[in-house]
Amino acid sequence: MFKAEFTVLEAEAGQRVDALCSQKYPHISRSRWTKHAQFLCEEMEKNAKTKVKAGENWEVLCAEESNVDHLEPWDYPLEILAESDSYLVVNKPYGVSVHPSSSENSNETMVNALVHHFGSNLAENFDEIEGRKVARPGLVHRLDKTTSGVLLIAKTNQAHKFFQDHWKDFEKTYFALVQGGPPATGKIESGIVRDPYNRKKMRATQDPEKWSVTEFETISTKPGNDVIKSESLLKVVIRTGRTHQIRVHLSSIGFPVIGDELYDGPAAKRIMLHAASLKFTDPDTGETVLVEKERPF
């Protein structure tokens, strides 16, 4: 991370701060100052378009050059649902992982597709794995490989930080097709931790450290019979975002997601869980944005 402090000279007044930084520190490109830097004037955060005034004291920080080059680009057609200079929202298909991992040793993931289409014009994001920094460019959140739907991506570091800081305030809505007939509405609260007997699973717990809240509304129920159990379509809103949260919570109250055999759901052609919509705040305009993707089941 490059850091610098300076006081604006009379001759420099009136310029945008990103343009001034590209002049003062030319080893970093103008576009990088615009998309991947943080600007503080008298300890107040400002955006890249702010025009500087003589005598102002600035502190600037800019991430080092992107290290996403080692992620092999995947030429995969992205379905872009919404886009601005700071973010984009894509539809993640069922069966495609969000990023490579120890359990997904593949370069055919959403991150690889994003690198193909946007190169280094993505927010710099990393996971710490066994002491190593692993690039996850642009990712604000994740969806399971078996979940389809709305995925938010940050193009700039400023947008990424904004989304991370406000993530709990955003409205995240899913559709789930479950076995059984749940009540008209419900609220599930528990901690969610790794299952000590099966590392691929999570489980509900009363541990407050990983507390999670899931709310649902039953949209419709298809009655069953002696052979086939009833099925219900639920609208689900999560107030947190833990691994397998919806799947664990619905299974814990006796209504597993159809197709989710890991959590006792009946077999099906896919896990019937879809991220239907995301309502969030635009980091540049402050306006509320609603992005939706119709359910595939």
C-alpha cells in the first residue's frame, strides 16, 4: 500500500485530487488513483473528483498494482443485471462457483470470468488462507455453487469498502422451494458453525459469535400424499450472511430445501435456492438500487 502526505501549493489549486496525485506520484497511473485510492483531506474522506484548494493537507493511500494476473481468465458470458462506474451486478448461474478454492480446483469460476471481462478494473479483495493472501477481486459477498442469482461486484476499492461497511443494511431476498408445509411466516435465529463431524457442513448452534437471522414467508404450498410429501415456495430474507445460512436454518426447523441432500433435502435436479433480489445503496449517488432476477424454478 502506497501512502503519502502533502500540502496543496497555490499552483496546484483547482485540480482534481486524483489528477494531482498522478502528477506527484507518476509511478502510479491516473486510472489507478481514480479507482483504487483513498483520499483524506484534514482527516475527512473525499472522493477522487474532489478539487483541491491551496493550503489543504492531504493524506492519500493507493493499493499496489493488482495481483489478479495469476487468475486465469475464463471466457464466459456474464449476464450483467446492473452496472455503474463503481459496481456491477451479475446473475450467477447454478453450478458455477464464485471463486477457486481447495474444494473447487477450477479456473471456471465467476472471479475468473470477471478477470476476463474487466481485468484489473475490479476492487482489490483478498482472503487470508493459511497465512497467504489469495485474490478475490471485486467480491463483496458470496453465493454457494449450488445457489443461483444476484451477485454484487465492486469495481473500486472505495465502493468495496462502502458495501462491506453497509452490508447488513442491504435487503437480500431469496426464493427457496422446501419440503413440507411451514407456517405462513417465520423467523429463525441461531449461530452457525462448522460441523465437527463433517467439514463440508455447517450446523445451527446457540453460539452468539456467529449469530444469524433468517426470516421467511410462505408464498404457496403444494399438498402431498402418501407417496409424495408436500412442497412449499418460500420468500426468504436474511439479515446476516453466514455460510449455508438459509439451507442450515430451514433444515433445522424441519423444512429442508429440495435438492439439498447435504442437509436432508430430497433429491432433485438442483438445489432449489435462488438469490432473487438485492436492494442496496449506490455508493456514488446515495440512491437506493433494486436489482432482481426471476427465479428459475
